[in-house]
Amino acid sequence: MGDESFPVENFGTDFLTRGRVGDGPPSCPFGLLPDWAIRQYVSITPFEEGIKRPGKISYGVTSYGYDCRLGNKYKIFSNLTPWSCDGIIDPKDIREEQFAHHEGDFCVIPPNSYVLAESFERFEIPNDVCGICMGKSTYARCGLIVNVTPLEPGWKGYVTIEISNASPVPAKVYSFEGIMQVQFHRASPCDKTYETKGGKYQNQIGLTLPTVDK
């Protein structure tokens, strides 16, 4: 296998021009975006570099992603209040009274329960990019599971984050420190973005409970 079986041109102009002096900023590549392309192409506010911060759970841009932070507002799920649906949590009928509200520099999650939180950063996803979210290993090793659905092309807003405590004891998470990594994948433009289809979580502010289209 060599250049004759797979010409270098097949890598695209980014492969050929990246790092050349005088060419200006390279165009954004397809596939998984590296740090320089995230800086150039994805709107993240506020944006932070991934430097060492002693005593903090890391956040900021990484080699192939962005470690975003938790905000300081939480909804802690409680099974001590009356619910509808005979004690079953129902995504079509979930209510504020099923959660205890908390604001502070940290949050303690009860064992075998979960909290809803929000990202400190606001994201604006380009129309040809999908963001894939995954938890940080520091929390994963403590039995904490971060669950976030993909950030769809054209979506804008603060991310609502679900954090489950799978351990048998209470667990602490820290506001304004890293909670999850978002990887950004660029592809050919889709026919309909989250914005053009009128997605119900567009421009969400604050902790947004599940809802269904009416």
C-alpha cells in the first residue's frame, strides 16, 4: 500500500496546508475536530484553554474535544413527594415538585439517585457538526454517570446534564469545574437542522425538564 493506492489528495486541502506559513487559518476539516478547529469553528461561551488548574477537575479545550463545566444550580430527584402515575417517573408528566432545588459550590447526590444540572458554557453548534457528550473519568471512577444526548446540528443553548450516582453512598460534584467532554464531529450538511425543525430545547436557559411536542 502506498501513495498510488491512496493519493495524498484524498486527505483534502487541510492535510496539505495545515501548518504552512502564510496560508492563513486552515479551513475546518471533516471528521472529529481537533483543538485548533474547535477554537475556529464552534461557538463556546465562555471559552477556556485546557491548562493545569491544581485542585480543580479539569476543563477547557482538549486535543479532540472540550471539557465543559457544571453550573451551580441543581434539581435533586426526590421520591419523597407525591407523584402522578402511581409512583412511576413519566417523561410525559414530570413535575417540578419531584425535585429538590439546590444552588451552591457543590451538590451531594443521594445514593442510587440522580440530579439535573446545566453546563456553565453556552454552545452554538454549527449546521454541519454534531456534538457527542461523555463523562469525565475522574467522576466515572467514583460511580457517577453523566448522561447527555447528542448536541444536534444547529442547536444553541446551555446543556441540561443528568448525573446519576450508581454508588451505595452519597457523592459530591463540584460547580464551575469539569463535568463532561464534548467531541465535535463535522460531516456533510444535513437536510434539516435542529433549528429549522423547531426543536423544543432550542435556546434553553436553566434546567429544562423533559417535554414532548404538543
